[in-house]
Amino acid sequence: MFDPAAPIEASVTPYILQGLSERSKACIERLVAHFAKESAEHKYPLSSEPVGRLAAVLVLLYEEDGELRVLLTTRSKTLRTHPGQTALPGGRVDAEDDNFVVTAMREAHEEVGLPLDCPDIHVIGLLDAQISLYKISVAPVLALLTKPDILRTLKAAEDEVDRIFSHPLEAILDPSIAKKENLVDIDSEDWPYQTDVYSTSDSQVPMLGNMTYRMHRFRSSASPIKGMTAEVLIKTAEVAYDKPPVYDHFAPGQLRDYASIVAVLNQAPKEAAQNGTVPLASIPISTPS
């Protein structure tokens, strides 16, 4: 039976980190310390939400050539919601899932064939909660993969995923780092912008009292990394590398507190969602840290 308040124990140990470069090791240690502090000081904000409105995504980090990378997918273009968009493996909570970690791992198994109960995947913790304008609350589950060879065995579920790819985590803070990647063409279907590696725009969200929301887009080797996926990765990278992005993360006046935005969403008329200028599932919510 799913328990949103179930404590999530990190399974990363100093022994597990021995195979990483010193820089990557320091990043993972910062993430572990961050989640230990957060879990000790704050009750996870989704612990009282109804199960039917909960979801989890997997932020799977691994090291390649001395740098941390993150596993990503491009959603199938045949899907009803957000076809062709970049996503982290994940989905809705099932009542049979024990906790958010089980949900994220199960969904990753279903979408890309990531092995269940894999001894080489080590949980780091839960990242700040996110919410969509569909009012689905999302728990990002961070984990470290210590044997990246497993990624060669992954296979996309034909009806859900078009592509499986990865991206340097630090490039989310400094998009110029991604220039060494085999990026998609500029002004193409997969990057319909004139900018080199990064694009941003501000839009007003009627459902949030016309709050300004800043959309971040990152050019990749597959599809643009943007919206909620980008927000999850920005927060992950900020903690891991202990530095801010080279761009301004939030628009002036943009709400950042999970509880405050949920309160506004609950008061907003449903019809406003249909007239908004921002995609419904791309509004990021960060809990205080």
C-alpha cells in the first residue's frame, strides 16, 4: 500500500563512491548531505496529498569520462499529453507502490527497461516537489548508477518512448558545456530556435494570478530539455555543484514555494487553464531549502 510519508533512506555509501572522480564524488556527497538535512528539518510536502494526484520521476545520474550525466527520454509523438517532449522516466503512483522510489523505478523499468532491484542503482533522496497545472504533484527521486554499462541494455517502450539519451548535468548550469555533445541541428524540429545551446522566455500564467513564469530550454542530442524536466535538473545541478546557473533562474516575482502555488491553483477557475500561455505541465514548484 502506497505511503507518501514513508521515509526514504539514502543507500549511497563512501564505498560506493570510490569509483568516481573526486569532482563527481563531491557532487554526490553534496546531494546526499542536502537531502539528509532537508528530511531532518522539513516534512516532505507531498505526504498529505491524495494518492490519485501523485507521481514520481527518476533522476538517474552516472559518471562518464569524469563527468556526471543524467538519463533522459523523448516521449512518443503518439502520446496524448506532451508528445515528443523530453522527460525523466516516471509516471503516476500506483496504490500498490510502497513509496515514491518504487514508483520511479517501476516506471523507469516500464519505459526504458531499467532493471528492477538493481544492486548498482543507489538512492540519493527526494528532490523538491513539483506540480503541474493538471494539479499532479511530482516527487523527483535522485539515484546514482555505478555501472553505466547497464544503459546499453535499455530498450524504449514503443508506445511511450521515442528516444533514450543523456546530457551532462553541469551543462544545465552552463549550457555552453553542451557544445561538445553531438547536438541536434539549430532551427530543426528538435531545436526550433535560432540560439546556440539555450533559449528562454517569460510568460504570464493566468491560473497563478498572472504570475510571470520563466521557461528554460536546453539544446541536447535529442529533444529540447525544458519545463518541469529542466527545473528538476537545475535544482539537482545547483546542489551538486554548489553554484548557481550562468543565467537568471527565476523571473521577477515568480513564486517558488510549493504550498503557496498549490493554494493559488486551488483557488483559480478551471477555465483559466485553457487560456494560459504556458504548457499545462511545465510550471515548476520548489520547496524552501
